[in-house]
Amino acid sequence: MTYLEVALAATVPADPRQPTPVPQTPRPRPVDDPARLIARLGQRHPGTPVTVRLDRTGCTIHLHEYGATRMLAKAATLRHAVAAL
């Protein structure tokens, strides 16, 4: 326990965009900056609520208008989903 604090500090990457490694998990994919990509969604659909769902199976983008929800795109990553629009 004495060295746990030092080991944890050495494990966390200095770059906040770099994921923290976790033992016994597959190597994580790099993550795009979601703010820039979500801003692009906002430009395409001004004033309309848009939902972005990210999970281990990929990314889906849904548009909410007139009381209905419509899926706009589904892809492996947010970048690919936005590019599909």
C-alpha cells in the first residue's frame, strides 16, 4: 500500500485525451474530441435536440422533433457517425 499512490500517479497519462490503461482490458481506441463533433451536429440541426449515445458497440445519433425520435446515424465512432450525415 505504501507505493500505491506513486504507482497510480505514474499510470495516469499527462494528456487528458489519452485513456487511462486498465489491466485485463483490450487496448482502448483513441477518442475524438466530442465537443468539436457535437458542435458540427448543432450547426446541421440548429434549435433541434440531438442525442448522441456512445457505448461499447458504437455510436448512434438521434434527432428529436415534433414529439418523435428519429435515428440519424449509427457507426463505430462519433467521428464516423457525424461523417455519415
